[in-house]
Amino acid sequence: MDRHLRDETLTLVLLHPNQNAYQPGKSVEKVLHQLVVRVEKALDQKETDLGVFLDIEGAFNNTCYDAMCDAIVRHGSDVVRWIRATLEGRMAVATLNGSSVRLAISKGCP
């Protein structure tokens, strides 16, 4: 999947310049370094700098499959069938003292 995205899809559809994944020369470390430099500069110049950080817990786990697949199609990827097959039809099994319960996992959009 990773190779397909890098070698096929992302050669046809460019990512936003602020996106750091799947772009050569960009990384979380580089972005954090740029942030530290900016904050240090503001402190040195007795300026105020404001940062807002969002960590959306479970963003992927709580997004419906249809929305993910629609976004993949909009970005020109042809792997949507593979992703749907991976996400849909999953089962969770819980076992306690020899008794098991099977539940279908569904994240279709309401």
C-alpha cells in the first residue's frame, strides 16, 4: 500500500505543501525543529507567539468508511476496493472463561 501510494497515486496528485507525510525532505522532526526555532526567535525578540495543538484521539477509528473511501477516490487513488475490503466485514471476538462473543464491526456513515 505504501509503495503504491508513493509510486503511483502521489506522482499524479500533489499533496498540500503543509502535509508532511509522503513528501521527501519532510518529517515530524523537521516540523518540530521549525516550531522550536520560531518560538526561540519570538522569545529572543520579546515577542508573543501563539501555538494551537490538536490531537484528535481516535480520528481514524471514528471516521466512517464511506468518508475515507470518498476522499481516496477524490485524490485519484485506485486502491479504494482494497481499502474497503480491509475495513468492511471485520469481526471482533471477545472470549472470557471459554465463552466467546462475535460482533460485526461497522463504521458506515449514518
